[in-house]
Amino acid sequence: MSDQSARLIATSAALARPVRPRPIGGHFQRLRLLARSVLLGLFFGVVWLTWDGRQAVLFDLPERQFHVFGLTFWPTDFHLLGLVLIIAAFGLFAVTNWLGRIFCGFACPHSVFFSLFVAIEQRVEGQHRGGLRRALKWVLWALLAMAVAVTFVGYFVPIRELLSAPAALGGWAWFWLAFFTVASVGAGGLLREQVCLYMCPYARFQSVMFDPDTRVIAYDLARGEPRGSRRRQPAAGDCVDCSLCVQVCPTGIDIRDGLQYACISCGLCVDACNGVMDRLDRPRGLIAYRSERSLLGQTAPRLRPRLLGYATALTVMLVAFGVLFIARPELALDVERDRRALFTEVWVDSATAYENSYLLSIHNRDSQPRALQLSVRESDALQWIGARDLTLAPGERAEIPVRLRGHANRERVRDIAFEVHDEISGQPLVSRESRFFAAVDREG
């Protein structure tokens, strides 16, 4: 392994004090601000949207209903949630293999929120710590944390009810409001980069997804070393050892020591170094997004098997999710036979007939009321005894007792299918197979 390659996998030393990064402007900082604005706008804004008279996104745990823009999901749809989480994981793996930990630097919820706390600290305290400035900082931190807590809890309790009548919501709502307020101040204001360094598991296994073509933030040793001023050292490289790349880093690392697990690929060190290079009239790119292969002067391959594998797996799972989502029924129908007796003999029109009893459980999983009609599909005629028409409100579940009456034929067991139709259009919505038992007709 070359010296350049060895320095790319250096580890990070533990930091003795919390990091107070220096404010910086530049291309990547503008991209971070844009991403942060979009994500925070979605987080704080979506909770206020309404859809069909209901909060657009609401995870109603007591009712076990999860409303997402007019769609209602139930606990039986948890396989879709599991697939969404797997898709998100593979998407993260693919992006990491391609561009390193760009998710951490631009879209990670913790990075987004702790950058807000850092921004408040930079604006209020600056270089003057203590006194009224420190008190004002804590007040603003508390207000921000309360806003985060109210918004987060608002996704589980209707936010308008949460703000208009909080006393009527019970102790659990107050507990979670207090918990997330304290947690937001603790994680975003006090722990900050410590979460990335010691609590986030993704920081530890990120290197498993890297390959020599992964684009990470790297320092060009050949161009930058030896460090120092050219006035004092004529043979010095482009790095003047100003340490601005360290001062602006949210996790406090020195990228010149090589790639470290604490690097979140935010690009702020790139902005700082490019600014210094501009002032010195030297080429940009001493610190930049680049791959290990490019630093070694090698040509990148056209095909990257690992990235191709991630992309293929991600495509397959997206197709599977689409198929399962489209096939997701708007109604759920369960049929339970009366198992105490296979059939009951009755005398009808001077002949013996046989009755089977069933319990139909129908669940309207749609967000709209449904007018329904029940029927049974079978080759021989069966008489329906019980209710056939019903209307279900959104989310309502009904249990309908039904008896089927039929005469004997040459088969003791007949396969049947219960169907639920839309009463207006007559379109079949869902069906469920069952069986009809009777005695055997031995005549003929």
C-alpha cells in the first residue's frame, strides 16, 4: 500500500473539547444551506398540511392508522414499511459507495439540526462567551428545541389539537414534549459532533461500502507538502498550514491527516481551502472531492461492480414495492366458518336442505366511505340468508353473520368464494375462498 493510500484510511483521535466551528462561506456551504432549508421546510411545514379534512401526515397510534396524503395504512401493511426501510438503506449504501458520506454532511437529521444550534451560537456569542450573550443563546436554544418537539409530536397527535388544547391530551403527550425538548438541546446543542463520533453506527461501518473509486474529501499530499510559507521555505508546497480547514470542520478533524471516520463529507474544509488558494493566486483543489484511484494517478474504470450491484438491488426492490403497493387492497375480507358443525339439516319445500354458517369480517381500509354489496360465487345455486348491503365509514370494521343454504349434490365439499362489490359500480373489490359442506346425494 502506498503512503498516499495509507493516509486515506487514517483514524481520528478523540477530541478533548466540544467543537466550535468557524463560520465559512462558499459553494458547499451554500449547498448545505439549500439542503437544510428544504429539509427543515418539509419537517416544519408538512405537519400543517390538510388532506380531505384531515392532517395530511398523521401517525395515529391509538387508532392504529397511518395517514399519508390521502392514503391510510394499517398494521397489516407493515411489510411495506419494512420494504421502505430496506430501500432507504440500500439507497444510502449506493450513494455512499458513489459519493462517500454525503448524506451525513447534507441530509442527516442530526447534522441538519445541530447546524442550527451551532448557527445560533455563532450569531449570538461569536467570540464573546458568557454573560447575557450566553443566557440569550440558551433561551434561543430552548425555543428551537420546543419547536422541534412540538412539530415531531404533531406527527403523532394532531398538531392543531396539540396547540389549541394541550391540557386535554393527557400525560403522555406532555412527557414526549418534554423528552424531545431536552433531547434536542442535548443532542444538537451539547453533544453535537459527539453523536457522529461515538453514537452513530453509520460512522463505524461506512468504510465497508467504500472502494478505490468512491469520491471522498481528500487532501493532495503531493501538491501540499511540505507545509509552510514559501517566503521561509522556498521548497514548500501549496499548503500554508493556516489550519482554516480544521477551524471550519464541524467534527474538528484535520483532513490533512487522511480520511477519518469522523469526516461527514460536508465540504466546508474545501470551501475554506479554496478561499485561501484564491487569495494566494494558486489553483483550487488542494482539498477536494476525489477518489483514491485519482490521487494515485490511475484511471477510473467504466463499470463499478459494487455500485452496479447496489443499483440493481435497489431497482428490484423499488419494482417489488410498486407491485405490492398497487396490489394493496382497499378492503380487507376475512371469512370464518362455524366450526362447531359442518352443516345443519333443515326441511325446505318437502326436501332436505343444508345450511352452513359464516362470519364475514370486512374492514374498509380506504379514506372514503364505502357502500358495499355481498355475494357468493359458486357453480350451484346457494341461498343467501343474512344482510347483503352495508355502508362502512373510513377505517370502520364490520362483522356480518351469514348463512348459506343449499341442497345435496354429488360432492360433499364444494369450493365457494365470498365477494364484496361496490354497490354503485358493481365492481368486485375483494374476494375470499371458503367451503360449503353438505351430505352426498346418492341418487343417480
